[in-house]
Amino acid sequence: MTTTTVPTAPGAVPLIGHGLQLWRQPLRFVTSLNALGPVVRFFTGPAPSYMVTTPELVHRLLVTDARAFRKGRLSDSAVPQVGTSLLMDIRFPGLGHYDSHRRHRRTLQPGFHPSRIAGQVTAVRAVAERATAARWRDGRVLRVDRELLEMACAASSYAVFGCPERAAAVGAGLVAHLERAMYWRAVAPRWTDRVPGSHGFARSLTRLHSLVASALAEDAAGGGDDCLVSFLGRTRYDDTGEVLSPEQIGREVVVALVTGTHAAGNLLPWVFHELARHPEAEQRLHGELDTVLGHGRRPVEAEDLPRLTYARQVLFEVLRLYPPVWLLARRALEPVRLGDVELPEGAEVAFSKYALHRHPALHRDPDRFDPDRWLPERARSLPRGAYIPFGTGHRKCIGDNQAVTHSLTMLAAIASRWRLRSVPGHRVRPHARIFLDTGPLPMRAEARR
């Protein structure tokens, strides 16, 4: 089979290809490709791209043949905006993409050690407790998407900066501004950088870099906190003993803040949306929290998290239905073969976690919310690559454990004391850009008695 016989997604129009479908109904478009074949050709311009739709080929792309691919078009657009980093194809002299990434990741990995992340639980819980005490009232309608994004930003900022004052200076508005600007600057022509008002992105980057410089200076003087910035300031590459430059640390911080905030901040609104729609699951969750934390609902601690097995199943099921990063791509560095398809060097190859997680050949009743899918005996039956909310292989999200720990902690802190009810008449419309979020999500808070 050659690229001339690869099925092409229907509905392409001249010049923009399937761009309008990807803009208007991206989730419907990517899931529709599951029925067309293991590799499907689509267009976002004159050149073709290829979507792989089976776990076997996604595993080939991300693991088996990972050396034959690098990050794709989105990374090319983002690097000039935020610079190279662990996420954005960092390169070292004399090393290719694969080995450069492996060297850099090995250096950064201890900053995300489970013991460090467990040490953040008390602060993350306090974030949720302060926010709910300040703004939540019994019977009050809240914009839950905003509330939870702000909590996630505060938790992520604490993990990065440690210092409460510096973490508070970040703010969800700044992170949201960075995320929106990264998306638009990636998809818009470069001349729009000169449009009046487009400099807010640069100002936001400058502000974050100045916070990083201040934290590094404080740490050098012996007064820093045990946080990601402090770790990055001390760490060295094993092979050369070279330290990370302040500029490189700043670039890693930008990525850590944006991805850390949106991993939990986009996941938790979906969690409470599904719990409101499924009262039997909510009742089971509350029962587990009351058992683990006691009916007096003492504050959740790090040692409680392994006992929250049903809460973890709920998170895993929501990650299946609504993976925060729903679409990713790679570019072939050489001619490659995926299944029966030969792809040329330079081919753009995409995969959608959202579509993969809802593939009816892989997941029974794929659109149904069923946390018991993640009972050990059922989860073991899934083929390799069928469930990859944080990716897999050498580029698997380095912050996956942090995202789950922060989300589980905030879920326990909130759901042990509150119920959230859907507002009649409001329809949730998934919003898919870089991250998959609920869009506006008003819900009524009810204090648990």
C-alpha cells in the first residue's frame, strides 16, 4: 500500500482543505477518521498530513520508531515565541532530536520525583480550601471553569516558585493569556506579531522571566524555597557538569506553568460536570472520601491519596473522555513505514488522544462515563497504546504524576465538603484549541452536611 491509496477524509475544499472542519467541529472531525482506516490523509493547506487512528500505529510513532520523528508544525511555530525547551524540541550540538531530548529530560526528571510532588499536597489542598472559603457559598452559582483554573494555576505556581508571594504574582490571567497567545501566534501569519496589542504576549513572557530571575537570585543568596526553579538553578548535566542558563530555566518555567495549570485546570471542570450527570458515581466518591477522611472530613494528606481508589478511577475515566491535550503531531525525519503505508521524509503525522480514547473497537460504549473501566482486571485488557492521556514513550509528559496528584488533592478537598449541581438549560460545549476545556461552566455549589 502506498500513499496514493491512503483514504482521504471527505469534505476538503480548495486552499484550506479540512481547515474549516477542524475549526468548527474539530472533535467530530478527528473521531470520524476512526472509521476510514488506520492511516487517513487530510489537509490543512495544500500539503497533506496523515492521521493515525490505531493504538499499534500510535505506539510505532511514539515508541518503536520514535527516532524517525521529531515535533511537527506546532512546535515549529511555537519555538520562535517561547524558545526551545523539553517540550519544544531542544537541540544540543552534535546530537540529534532524540538524543538531545533524552539528555535534557534525564537532567530535568529529578525535579518531578514522586517524593517532591507528594510534598506539594499540603500546599495544593490549602489552595482549594482558601479559594472555596473565600468565594463559595451554599446555593451560589459559580463559573466553575474559572474557579478551578485559578486553583490549578495557584497550585502549579507554588510547585514552580514555592514562595507564596511570587506564586501569587503569576495569576491565572497571565497563564491564560500566554496559552491563548501561543495558540494564535502559532496558527496566525507572522506579520500579525506587529499588530497593535500583540505585544501583551512578550510582556507576559518578560514578567515571568523576571520572576524566575528574582527566584534564582534569592536561592543563590540562601533564601530560596524547595521548588522547581530552585531545583533547575542547582541542576547540572551529568555528562558535562554544565548548568542551565537563566534563559533556559525561564523557558522551562513557561512550559511548566502553562501545561501544569491546564492539565488540572481543564480536567477538574469535566470531573464535576460528569459527577453532576451521574449521581451514583458522585455518591460512591463521597462515600470513599468520608471513609478515608472520616465523617469529620479532616484535611486530605499525601498518605491518603493511595487509598482514594475510586476517586482515581473517576480521574482516569475523565482523562479518557476529555484528555487535556487532544491532538498532537510529529514530522518524519526520513521515509517511514506505518503499517502498510509508506510515508515520505517531512510527512506530518498526527494522532488524537480524544479520538483514540473513543474508538469503539478499543473501548466498549466509548462515550459512556464508566469509572469502573479502571478496575485493575478491566484495565489490563486494554491493548498497549489504547489509553495515553499523557502520551507514551520518551516524550511522555514529564509532569503526569504532578497533574494527577494535584487533581486528586483538589478533588478530595472540594468534594469532601461540596457538591456541584448543573444549571438547568446550560449546555456544555467542548472547546478544543491547544487544550480541551468545557467552555463556560456555571454550576450551583451546595455545601455537604
